[in-house]
Amino acid sequence: MRLWTVHPKYLDRLGLCAVWREALLAQAVLSGETTGYRSHPQLDRFRSHPESRSAISSYLLGIHAESLVRGYRFDSSKIREPGASVRLPETEGQLLWEWGHLREKLRARAPEVCSAFEELSVPEAHPMFRIVAGPVRDWERGA
């Protein structure tokens, strides 16, 4: 499961579809509707918010907005709290680590997408995140 800090506009088609599915799974986990993935580290930042279900809905809204820009038909009725507007802090270190990770994936999977952002050193964040100073998060595996 990867719930990207980077703005979804940087994801290729496969990445955008995958993050939509993974965020829907995260929504189910945070609602107590599944036995799997309950301790996945990617959920820590959402779970730490007092309104965790609103937080994941805000995340899904950002993914859905990007899907509309691209002309996709992601089903917005799957977002449980469509009026959610939670913002979470996330560290610059986390954003930059994920940017490097995404670029490696894109080089292999979608080089044309990667080349479009080759000169970009600091990406925009997903709209729900407010970037603050700090290192890569402790929950990030492989960092």
C-alpha cells in the first residue's frame, strides 16, 4: 500500500488507479471493515488524526479530482465523507523521499511521464498535506 504524499498529477495511469484502490482499502481499514492491512505503516499518519475517516476521505477527494482532470470515471460515491476537508502536516523529507521513489518507478514503467518532470526537484504535495520541515518519517520502510 502506498498513499503518496506527492500530488497525484505526477502519477502515471497505473499509479493513479492503484492509489485510488489502495486509498479505498485504507478507508475500509480505518472504518474497521477489514482484518487485513490494519497495522500497515502507511496508515499511521491518517490514524493519528482525531478524524481519521475524514482524513482518508480528504485524501480520496484529491485523487478523485485528478481523475476528473484526466477524464477518468472513478466512482466518487465510494468516498464515505464527500465533504471532508482535513489537512495533515507532512515533512519535506517524506515528500522528497517519495519523489525519488516515484521517479524510479516511473523511469521503469512510464518513462514518458518521468521525462515530463525530469527537471523538477521539489514536487507539489497532495492537496490535503501541509508540508513542514522535517526528515523522512519513521514509518517509511526502506528509507
